[in-house]
Amino acid sequence: MKLGRVVRPTPDGPRARIVAVQPDTERVIDLAQAYALTLQRSGAEPERASKIARSIFPSSMAAAIGGGDVFLDAAHEALGAADDASLPLLEVQWCAAVDSPVIRDGLTFSQHIVNFSEKVAHALPNPNIYKIPGYFKGSTATVYGHNEEIPYPDFTDAFDYELEIGYIVGRRGRNLTPDDAFDHVFGITIFNDFSARDVQGAEMAIGMGPQKCKDFAYGIGPWITTMDEVSSIEGLTGSVRVNGELWSSCVAEDMVYTPAELVAYVSIADYLQPGDIIGSGTLGFGSGLELGKTLSPGDVVELELESVGTLRSPISKTREKAPWWPEPRPYPFEVQDVN
């Protein structure tokens, strides 16, 4: 099943609604509405049916996934009333497919690792990459869905995209092993880890991980494909188009650590929570950096991933200027001449 979130008008203002997505018939099904109808057909009073349906299908995808098997079972049952609760696929307003409690982003694919190291450091990859599955944590406040406009921050002149697979956690877990880690994965989506490359170098040199170079935007969508429809992560194909032009084709292959190893490592001495997203790391040639290209205001980025779909991200035509930016401080130490 493919599940996403769209924005619909309500008496209390616009609200996110969970939908089942049927690309072949170009429609989405409002699952709360459809499930309420199935309950009414079984004898439930309309008001009570609506309350039950909204408790199973709230605005939050993370909360819905936390419902466990009840959520998916009800979603399948709701499809019995799909014809009376459907909306045209091309006319809905999307939001991020999941409102994750935690965003984590990994590093997996060797081709991207090598390409990145050559472009940025003009050197071989850091040996530590091959010792443990690295990842960082990102802001959950700046997530964008399909067709949502992405701000262009004024502090960068090297705006980049990154095509990744997003693993959506389905149930709570801690101290997992690679053998059971993917039993905790609900499905996959497209994760676009936008980057400000010219800011990234200075931030990473501090040694505390990425900050403004990443946290201005994360693209998540267009929807989630549940794991029963994904035969294997390895071998999935993807592509990048900018303004309709094909920039690159990608394959999920040549992994330093497997998806199961990455998810298991994240869970060590920590908890996975329903709705968490774990980015796979960028597929080889899945970023502009690897191609010597950057995005400009007004560009439209389309990331396609086999088994999921296409995440379309229009970039703002104007730059968003911050009201303040820190001034560099004098370096208080004498620089030693090593020659």
C-alpha cells in the first residue's frame, strides 16, 4: 500500500489527512472519511463512526503508524468505500509524507562517498566511514512534501539536493541486530537531504556535525510504500531531473553497511520510534556536487525512486534573507609554521 498526507479544508482550518494513494487510477482515498463510511454501513452512528475513524487516521502519520496492525488493517478495510472518499491525485495539496519524531541521515553508498571525498577534500574517504555506520540528526521543523516550495536561504551560493531512500520506522525497538532490524521498518519513501555546500565545509570542520548546511530543508515524499511492496532495497533505481532535464540515473548498490545494519546501529542504546525516518545516505551520483552542478532560485527538482514515485520540489524564486549572521571572531592562537 502507498500512504501519504494531503491538506484538506475543515471548519477549523486546513488539516493534514492520511490518504491511500492509487497512482494507476490517479486518485487518493481519504482514509478517515472512507473508514467512517464503512463503519456506518456496519450500523455505527455517523458521529461515532467519525470519531473512531479519526482516532485511527489522525493528521499525524507517525501517530497512525504507532497504531500498529490496527492502522493498516483499517486502511485496507477502508478501501471498501474508496469510491465515495476519493480525490483526484493531481489536484490534492501534499505535505510531508511523515511527521517524524526524529530525523537521522546515514551514509551508505560507496560511489557517493568516493565522489564526495574527491570533490570536497581531493582525497580518499575518511577511514572512519568504514569502521561504523555514520549518521547525523536533523531538524524536524523544516520538512517539505511533494510540490511544496523549498526556501532558498540567502547564506548559500551552493544549494544542492541529495537523492536518498528514507526508511520509515514502524514500531518501537532498542538494541536490535541486523537480523531483526527491518522487522521494525514500516516502509520506504524518498528523502531529499538538501545541502548548502559552501556552509557545510566550515560547519563540519568544527567537529559537531552539520547545522545550517542541512537544517533549512528536508524533502519527504511523495508518499510511503509499505514494505510488503518492496522486494529488496538493493538494486532499486532512481533518477534526478532538474527543470525537466535528466541530470543523473542512480542505483542502490555497493553499500558499505547494509540498510539492516544501519537501522540496527541506530537502535544501539537508543530507541527507534514509530514514524522515525532514517535516510540511507545519497545514492551514487544522486547529488549535484558529484556532477559539478548546483541549484538556482526557481529551479524544480524531481527525484524518482523505483517502488515509490517522484518527489517534486520547486525552489523559491527569491532568496530568504536572515535578519542576522554571526561575524567571524579573531583566531586567538598563534599559527605555527610547520616548514
